[in-house]
Amino acid sequence: MPNLAPLIVIDLQTNMFDGRVEPPIHDAPGIAQRTRSLIDWARREGRRIAFVRHDGPAGDPLAPGEPGWPVWPELGQAGDEPTFSKTVRNAFSNAELGAWVTEQGASEVVLAGAQTDFCIAGTVKGALAEGLAVTVVSDAHSTLDADGETAADIIARYNADFTDAGVTLVTTRALTGG
């Protein structure tokens, strides 16, 4: 029997929620609530959970040590749930994340987080390139409005692109049963 796909929570850092430096991501309270539901589900199921944290350059709100850099505390990351850092969109650019997934014996990953059009899309491509099956939780990733397009429209467009790329899309409720 294959091992359970781990949940990977991407870039849900304080800056994405607190609005101190940049606007919060679209539906920030809903994203936090649904991500907490996913984390609870993964723990109940005995799935492993990893967090990915973007390390921005000096002066960036996501630079190491900046107030916006830590994983959003309200997500309730447990002490045994690792955090993998990255500096580019694809979380699998950090070989330690790929090794961690391999250690799980899983052939699939479940992804949630931010930002849809940057690090979620980059990590989807990276996971597929690693030969992993990918499930994206369609209502648990978000972004900001950009270039005259609303965040909701960007999310919908990327969900369609993910499906076209062979990714499984599922809602939080369908996945968690809650």
C-alpha cells in the first residue's frame, strides 16, 4: 500500500496575512481557516506536514528576520513539522524538501498556500518534474490582484491550468470531509 501523500503548506507567512507592509492575500481569513482544517485533517489521517517559507532578499518583507517572514502562527505548526526555505518559486528547488518527500515513500503531494501565480504554480511544475502526482486544494491557495485581474480570477485561471497539466483539484471540504 502506498504511503499517504504529505501536505505541503507553501509561503503562508505573516506578511501574507497581517497587512503591515503589503495587502493581505485574497480571502486571507478563509485561507487561514481552510489551511488549519487541512492541517487538522492531515494530522488525523497520519499524514506528514511540511511548511515552506520564502526567504526574500534584504529589505523584502519576507527576508529572514523581518516581521513578515515567519510562518503565520495562527496555522498552528507543530514542533515536529519541518520548515523548508526557498528563494525561488519552486519549493522543490530546495533538495531537502524533495528528500523529505522521498523519505515519506509517497508518490503524491497535496499543496496549499500562496501565491497562486508564483510559488504555487512553480511548485506544481517542480513536483511534476520530480515525477510526483500533485493534488492542489483549489480553495486553499491565494494571491493578490494583479495587472487588472482580480485575485479570484487569477485563482480560477490557475486552477484550470493545473487541471490541464494533470493535477488533481479538490476542495478543502471534499478532502477533509468537513
